[in-house]
Amino acid sequence: MKKTIWNLLRARISAPPVHTFAVKPRAQLDPIDGRLELASLPPGREATIPKKVYVDPFWAIWELQCANASRRYMCVSRGSVNDHFVVLVSTNAFYRLWLETTLRGNGRNAPCPLREHMPRDYKFSEAELGFSHGIDNPVPLAEVSGYHDASGINVAFINGVTRSLWLIANEVASFPVKCYSQEEANLIHVVAGCAEAPIMLKEIFAGVDIPQPEQQRIPKPVYKWSE
């Protein structure tokens, strides 16, 4: 009996601790405030298109114009899949789409807060830091999905909530997002796109050949993001 008790105690002492991690909730949108905000946004999706300023065999970089005339930079990796798409979106139109998605009850995983509340997000300071590095360390594009249901076209985030909050809060005129399929890209473009059409990755890197291994340079460093 004593031996059995000792074995149980020894097992408990030597067992690794169990950690639990609580995910902090995002700010919730009050429906009345959300509808008032929607009514205040300008109609349409016209905006100054972000300028593509750099392309090499590994990365493409866009320059974004903030309301205070400062410039920020975002990038997409060539990667091994070249049939993904980049959509250049009007910030106000994308904000409107995200608000509408939330008000319809479809934004549970990433509800859209009011623009004025976005800097209160618990990870907003991380986006502030990420965008401060300039063209030498641009921020990767947010990855989003567009889908259609009975309520209309909605947006869902695969990755990139925090950086999107930062872009909207800082009133960037427009910015690029990444979609995994042409259908999703077309849906986002119809309601928020400010360019002629979504751009396939292989078109962005067309004419830029990947060098042979012995000629490859180290790719540009990219700030690591989790949101």
C-alpha cells in the first residue's frame, strides 16, 4: 500500500505542469454605433492605389500613404504557390465591408470595432512596432477570404486582424490584401477593390526569375506576425 501511494506521489511530482492560455477577446461592436458609423462613411471604393515599389525573385513591396503623409510598407512572398491573388482595397470600403459583416453576425472570430476604438486593441502596439521598420522590413499582407451568403458579401480573416486595425485607424488610403482563390478575391474586389482587378501572384513576379541556388541572395528579413 505504501509503495502504491509513493508511486502516485512520485508521478505527480515528476509530471510536467499543464499550462492554459486565455485568448483575450476583441472589442465588440455596438449595433447602433456600428450603423451610425456606416452612415458616416463615404460611398464608393475609389482611392489612391498603393504603389508597388520593389520586386525581386522573393518579395514584392508596396508603399502605402497615411493620412499624415507618412509612408508605410507591406510585402508578399513569392512562395511556392503562385495562383494566390492580391487585391488592392480602398481602406474605407474595406472598413465598411468589415462593419457590415460584423453587424450581420458573421464576424464572430474577428468583430470590427469602431475606427476610434481600434487603438485600444490589446495587440495594437505590436502593429505600431511592425509598421515602424520601413521598407527594409515590410509588414506581410493580411490574408482574407470573401464569401457570399443570403445577407450579402462578407469578409473573414485568415491572418492579419491587428495590422488591418492599424491601417484603418491610421486612415491609410488603400492597401493590398492576399486571397487564396480567384473567387474569394473577386468578391473582395467587387465591394472594396480600388484597382481594375485582383492580381495573381505569378503576374506580380512575371519576368523576375528565381536564380540558381549558388546565385541566390538571402531574402529580405520580414517582421514575424501572428495577427
